[in-house]
Amino acid sequence: MRIALALMTLTLIVFTPSPGTPAVYAGWELWRTVIFPVLAPILLQVLLLDALMSRVFMAGGYTGLARLRYRRLLIMNLTLAAALTLRWLPYFTTLFGRS
């Protein structure tokens, strides 16, 4: 599931619409202008929740390779969350009129 989460996040990062792009309600542009902007905040929250859970498992007494695995997952989730936020921030600031 983490692989699917990472792939969906990378897809949203690649297909971010330009700030000020009007919504299109038909065809393939529906994905870029309506569905992806809805999914971006949801995936951001899921990434942050998975990072939190990785940190909880790290603190839960795991040692060695298990702790290293959760540390890598934590870094991956936070990196993807930061990239998603930075990529979508101009779109949402324009959308809400704070440009």
C-alpha cells in the first residue's frame, strides 16, 4: 500500500495544473483540474499519518533492521509530503485568492 501511496503522490506531483487553470468538467482534463486537486490534500494527510505511524513503531522498541526500515519510511513520507506541498502550494494560493 505504501508503494501505491508513493506512486499516487508522484502522479499528483507530475500532473499539477498551472495556477489559475479553470476547472474542466469533461474529458481527460477532468482528472487534472477537478479530481487531482481534491486528492492532493487527502494524500498529504495520509503521508503525514504514515510518517507518524512509522515514528510510533520506531519508538516501540524495534531495533536493528526493523528500526532502519521505519526510519527510511519516515524519511520517504516526509520527503514526498514536502514535495507535494511545495508543488501544489501555488495552485491552492491562487485558487483561494491569496497570490
